[in-house]
Amino acid sequence: MPRPAAGVAALLSTALLVATACTGSADVPVQPHRTVNIGFLAPVSGPVATVGTDTRRGAELAVEIVNGRYPIPLPLAKGAGLPRLHNARIKLLVADTHGSATRGAAEVEQLASDGQAVAIVGGYESAVTEASSARSEKLKIPFVNGGSSASSLTERGLDWFFRTGPSELDYGRVVFSLLKERQSTGTSVRRIAVIHQDDQYGNDGAAMIKRLASHVDGHVVADVAVESGTEGLVAPARAVAEEEPDVVLTLLYTAQALALQESFRSLAYRPKALIAFGGGHADPAFLRKARAGAEGVCSRFAWSADLAERNPTAKAVADLYWKHYRAPMNDDAARAFTAVMTLAQAINSAGSREPADIRSALVNTDVPGRDTIMPWDGVKFDDNHQNIGARGIVEQVHAGRYRLVYPYDVAQAQLEWPMTGDGW
């Protein structure tokens, strides 16, 4: 088995503030506790509202930790506020994208003008993040994203866009590493079927899968794109089933993930293995609405509740999340939390509310893995502003919840291949 990444092995409302003064100027002294506004984009209504709620909660918890005092060994957690800005508090201005790229871009404009946001964070759907960050680029305001994975987002040559979470290529590497491990035991994984959204997230991911297929001497026997809003997926499901693939890889949002499950069931077809690239299969709503048929489904993640139990820092944050929201912290919440914490550290390091200063601080960010809740090497951006420390893991649904199954040396449950379980 290959050695795991170092970070994995280590175990891993809106209120507007009227403000006009520049920071750090001798002529205009900074007042203690002045608010620093950051905008947060999330689909808190619409078809993926459950995910939007999770990301909002993760972002809010990060702000509360920065603004309060909690016994958590994280940067900025010991004091109250941003020490290099005279303990100024962060105010999170939440804007609902409703999953619309047009609306997301408009919200960035609104947050920057009326909200006086010094930076933008968040975004979920890659298409929304693409449009929103393009608007942020025009306005010259930093945009920090943790939850959108399309590799192309950091290949546009933007100066103001940064991604803390893994790209789809990063996730693809861990998924194909798992496939390679299976192949070494004699399991056939060469016939690959891909079913994906017909959008940036899905098309970008499908192209990445085709590039990585050679790692297992494989080929894509079915490449099926589905439109957002499609209610029934019987025809796409049949197209996949007829090819008799060794593994089915998906890039779908929640409604389509549920529809695919129902369509496979109606065809009495059970894949040998189904590995999701996040999306709807990672949405808690998927487990709640299709629990009987979810057993054995795998998905890639950037955070693991299993590993959090063994990491005191991550466990402390997850416990605080439960205390606040009476819900378990999940991958989407953890990625939003990490994006906000990274931005907060950059603002503090800059000692300034000026977007250009914050951007410079982001460029020079170097957060070690121990100072995050993620099973990563840390947060450090390459020339494309992609975090080179981000890593992916693979989990599988066992008894109605996702359990860590890969990398093997940190797994908390045994991978079931072929899939078993009722409901298929």
C-alpha cells in the first residue's frame, strides 16, 4: 500500500456597518472592537439548502471562535477578535445564492458595496463560485472558497481567488489510489461508468476521471450527463447498467443522487461499487431520504468524523458544533469552517482591512496541519492559489452513516467491495 499523505497520517440577519476609515493610518486611528465585515455565500434556500445550512453553520462557528474565547488549540481562539486589528470582531454577512450563478455574482456586488465586505468566502456549486469569484476579481476583493471542487476554478489565472479545499483532481487521486489498491488484489476496476451533472462541476470531474483512468489501465465505458432539475434518471441509469461497469463514479447534486438511487432500484440493478465525488451523495439528506438503499455507497471527503474523534482539536470543534446546532459536524461544515478560519488569519496577519493587504497575506499564508481541524498537511497556496496541503479521503456508508475506509492505515471500517446491503 502507498504511504498516506503526511496530514492524513498525522490524524488527522445580516447587519451593515457604516465604516469609512482606512486601517493602520496614523491620521485615522483604528478604534478597538470595530467590526470587520466578510461576506459569505451559501445556497441556504433552494434544492441544496441542507448543504447551504451546513456551510453557513461552519462559517458562523469559525467567526464565533475568533470573536470569543474557547479552550481550543487553534490560531485566534485564545483571545477575542483579531489582535493585530485592536481585537476587532468579525461580522459574517450571509448572502443566499439560491444555487444561481447570476444571483451569486450580484450578491458579491451587494456585499462589497452596501455591506462593505473586505473579502468574500464560501460558495458551493462550482458554477456559482465561478461567476461569483469572477465578479470579485473585477472588484479586486479576495474570494476564499472551501467547498467548490472543479479543478478549473484555480486554472483561470485569477489574482483574487483562493481555494482552501481539495480540487477535483486531488479527490480523483485518492479515489484512483483506492481503485489501484483494489486492482492489486485481483479486483477488476477497468470498466468505469461516469454519471454526472451537465455543468462545470460534473463536466470538469468527468474529464478528470478520463485522464486518471490510465492509472488502472481503465477506460470509461459510459459517460452520462444529466441536466439539473431532471426528475427521473431511469434512462441514464439504464445506460450505465447496460455497460456492466466494474465501478460507477458520480458527480451529482442531491436531487439527482436520490433520483439515481431510485432508478437503479427500479431496474433491480446494484453496481459492484459506487463512488461519489461528493455532491448529493455527501448531503445528509441523502442518508435520511434513502437510508435503506445507501448502504455500501462510497464518497470522497476532505474531513472525517471518525478522524475527528482521534484529533483533540477537531473533536473540540465538532463538540462545539453539536452544542450550538444539535447536529453532527460534517464535511461541508468543516470545509466552510476552514475557509473562514484561513481568511480570518490572513486578515489578522495583514493587520489591515484593505483588500489588497488581505490578498497579500493570503498569498503568504502557511498554516500547519496541526492548526486546522482537517486531515491535511496544512494550508499553503501555490501560484494558482490552490491549497497544496489539502487531501482527500474515502468513506463508505455502514449502518446508515459514512465511515472512513481509505487510506487503509487510518481506516475505521472495512471497505465492502462488492457493495452489500438491502434496498438495491
